[in-house]
Amino acid sequence: MEYIYGALLLHKLGQEVSEDNLKKVISATGVEPDESKIKVLITSLKDVNIDEQLANASVVAAPAAGGESEKAEAKDKEEKKEEPKAEAAEGLASLFG
């Protein structure tokens, strides 16, 4: 994943996404670059329009808005929080009479 991040960083900064540049980015993190991973990634990106792919990815990756299941989970959590308070109050009442 760090190799993809490196390629995206190079692209964002307007630098050529090449083996040498990607090696420099990975090396700058203090990690020894894996030559085979770099070659595979660069080959995979050869004919890819990164800007176009990023534009498409942001549309697809947007999660759906919360539905009824999230509301039910929130209600369950709220009920669980109230139970210990009631039990604690009963325990204190038994001390005083």
C-alpha cells in the first residue's frame, strides 16, 4: 500500500511516476524499497490516467448515509448506559434503609 501512496504523492506533486522516483520516496521513509513491487506498480500504471481514476474512485467510495440499523444500534447503546445507573442507585438505597 505504501508504494501506491508513494505513486499518488509523486503524481500530486507533478513529478513523474517512475521507478527511480518511487524508490526515492520509499527510501525517504526509512524502508528498503522492494524492486519487484515497484516494477509491478509502475508497469500497472503505464497507461492509466490517474486523475480520471481518482475522480471515479471518489464517487464510488462514498458510503451510504446511516439508516434505521444505525438508529437501532444507538438506542441499544443508550439503554445499556442507563442500566448500570439504575443498579447503582438500588445498591445505594439499600444502604440507607
